[in-house]
Amino acid sequence: MTYDLLLFTHIIGACVLLGTGAGIAFFMVISRRSNNPVLIAHVASIVVLADWIFTATAAVLQPITGYLLAQEVGWPVTSGWVAWALMLYVVIGVFWLPVIWIQMQLRDLARDAATHGTALPPRFHHLYRIWFTCGFPAFAAVLAIVWLMITKPIY
């Protein structure tokens, strides 16, 4: 029963990370395409909130449930596919942590432009490109971890 509950929690966490990441990226990209500071500010506010509520919660719970699952099954966390998953998890963190800060900056810059009735400043576009670029390796690493969890290859 413990194993099943841990596995369920871990899988739900993976779904939340994957789904929230994809959803956040989609909504940010689509709103950015409008070049409308009011819309972008609104969407970015929701994105920041969703990242804190869903992504951050799942990001904290994933290593805990993963560790407990590994202990329950007897998988060493320092070798094999589990070690690869942990390394990829660090990669995700390296890209995700700056993205959180960037999303807050994008939100604030869009709010400022909306309040003053001006166009988005060059800094917004610069930060957006960094945000967009960081998404690819982070999302690829999430997909790789899901693949490792499913296939559990022996290394």
C-alpha cells in the first residue's frame, strides 16, 4: 500500500511538472505574440502564480517521493537510471530557477507598459528570449526523466 501511494503521488507530480510546464509555455508564447502589454501582464501574472502553486509544489515533492520509492524498491539513488534522473532534475533546476525570476520580470515590465500605455521595452524582449531558450533544455530534461521512469533502463 505504501508503494502504491508513493508511486501514485510521484506520477501525479510528474504529470503536474510536465503539464504545468507545457501549459505555462503555451500561454506565455501565445500572449507574447499579441504584443499587447495588458494581455501579457494578465497572462504572466497567472503564469507566475501557477508556477508557484503547482510547479514549485511538485518540484519539492518529486525528489522526496522519488527517494522514498527508491528506498521502498531497493534502487540505489547513486547509480543506474535513478542517478541519471537525479542529474537531469538538477539540470531542470538550473534552467527553471532563473525562469521563475524572468517570468516575474516579464510580468512587471508588461504591467508597467500597460499602466503607462507604452510598448513593451527592449528589456522585455531580451528577457523573453532568454526565458524561451531556457524552456527547451528544461522541458527536454523533464521528458527524459519521464522516459527513464517508464523504461528503467539498466546502466
